[in-house]
Amino acid sequence: MTSLLEDPLLWVLLVVLVAAVFAVTRARRTNIQLRASNNGLTGELTTVRGQLAELQAVYSSASSRHAADLEEVRKDAESATKATLKSAVGTLATLAEEQLALLDELQQKYGDDRAFLADLMLVDHTGSQFSRRTKGISVLCGGWLGRRDRDASVYDVARSAQGRIRGYERVRINSQANVAVSNRAVEPIAMVLAELLDNATKYSAPGSPVEINIQVVPTGICLIVDDAGLGMDQETKARAASLLTTGGAVDITSLGDPPKFGFALSGKLAAHYGFHVSVDAVSPYGGVRAVIRVPETLLTAEVPAPVSTTQEPSDHDEAEEVQPTPITSLVVGQTAGGLPKRRRRRNGSVTVVPSSSTLVPDEESSEKTASRLKAFARGTMLGRDSDNAEGPQNQ
């Protein structure tokens, strides 16, 4: 026994055994503590996650309320802005119409004085542009265009649009359609066409022509505007397509600074009256091709085809007034396409004016200028005889 106790190997084994027991005990105690700590941390994590979910719900609710309040404030501000603009622009539009009516009276009163008539027509042309802009802003702010009391040939509609832009002398009209537009759609189509022509003349070289081709299609007619500008990039085309197809309420604060009303106004009018506008094609001259497609539901009659405006005047008749071509009235039958035929009436006319783009202004006499401007005025008188009643119920 004494020898066993004196054996060092035995003591080593005993020491190792005691150390192992102590290590196992300590490891078990540590494991128990870690489990308890882990359970505590898990509980705390669950609590924190619950609190986080509550905070997220509160934040989401607050964000939703904030967004709703902000949208309500924005709508109130937009509505107040539109109401103010509509009221102010309505007053300006009324004054513009009164000015145009006064100019019409002066033109009739001093029609024999060709030099004075030429000056009056220049003032009248500026007033037509002012009236177009005020009407456009009024429409975007909730107003609507007045209704005409009679139908008009599609050629007259194009002439009316031509007379409402600054560079009207650059526009050439080629008509292959002898139909009329219903009275309720005359003014909106003329307004949209004027906006497209305004863009075409602004974004193309000053000396380049802008063409309007009026063509019959199986579903109605198309008014095609081609310019020789630089065209539009894809981002601009996408934005234009969005404005032209939305047709709902327009946020006037999102139209840029300075605001660009053309596409927004065109989309709103097209959606309300039932025709289609697109600007996503390329013209034969490398610029933009804009198309207004008018369905048969907005066409009412067949009319004689007007003389092409691309015909150059001769030296003999350059200073003479162009004789009007009567349009039709009173339904007497139907065309092959289902449109009503009407017999002639004497109180409507289509006026064709020779292009003055090839003439040198310094060589023109006042009589020639007055003659052309007077004939041009007949085409633009189309937009003057609509009533001023606004509102969807009057459309």
C-alpha cells in the first residue's frame, strides 16, 4: 500500500482526474450560464423585435398620414392655383375676344384702305396668339372651350390653327380629305393643331417649311404635321406620350419653368373630345411627325376639296383676292364610307392664300400685303364665332 502511495504515476493520475472533474464541472456551470444568458438575450431580442415592429407600424401610419396630409395640401394648393389662374385668364380671354371682335369691326369698316387693313391684320394676328394661350391655360385649369354653332371643313380647321401661331407663313396645307368636322370638335382640334404647329415652328430652322397633310383613313381622317427640326430624344418622347395619353387632371406645377402647356393641353382635349394625338414618329425631313387622328364620330359632312396652298401665285393675280370655295350644308345622302353628304350652302367658305415665303417683304406693296392678310383672315375667322360658355355640360 505504501508502495502504491509512493508511486508518482498514481499521483499524476489523481491530479489529472481532479483537474478533469473540475474542468467538467466548470464547463457545465459555464454552459448553464451561457444557456441562461442566451435565453435572456433571446427574450430581449423578441421584445426588441416586437418593439421594432410596433415602431415600424407607427412610422408607417405616420408616414401614410403625412403623405395623405401632404397630398391634400398639394391638391388644395393646386386647386387654389388653378382657380386663381382660371379666373384671371378667363378675364384676359374675355378681353382678348373683345379685342378680336373690335378688330373684326375695324377690318370691315376700313376694308377699302389696304395699308391700314394690313396693320390691323398684324395686330389681329398677335391677338389670335394671345387668345390661344389664354384659352389653353383656362382649359388646363378646369375650363372648357366654347361650342361653335356650325360645322366646318377640315381645311378651314387647319387654316384656323395656322392663323394662331407666330410663324404662320411657313405652314403649307395639303388636303386630300373633303369632309367637315362637327361643331363641338372644331375648336379643340384647331387648338391642338395650333399647339403642334407652334412646336414645329419653334423647334425647326426659321426658313424651313412645316407641312400639314390631311388624309382620309378607314377610321376617319388624319392631320399630319411634319417639320424639319432636330427631333426628340427617347426621354422627351416618353414624357410627351404620357402627357398626350393621360387625359386626366394636369399638375400645372410639373410642366417646367417656364411651363410648357402644349402636350398637356393636347392630351386633355383629345381625351375629352375623343380623338387621338401622337408625336412618336419621324418626319420625312428628319424632324418630328405629329398626327391627330379624328374618328368618324366627329366628322359630319363631305365638302369640296380646296385648292392646294403650295401653288405659286402668278404676277397677274398676286395682288387679287382669292375667291372662296363654298362648303356644303344640308344632308342629302351618304358617302361610300358612311359619312353624310350635304348640298352646298352659301354662307360658308374655304379661303386659300398663296404662300408669301418666296416673296421679299421690301418689294411688296401695301396693297399686296393687305390683300393676302385679308384673305388669310377669312381662314382664321373660324375660331371667332364660338360662344364663350364653358363647362362639360356645354360640350
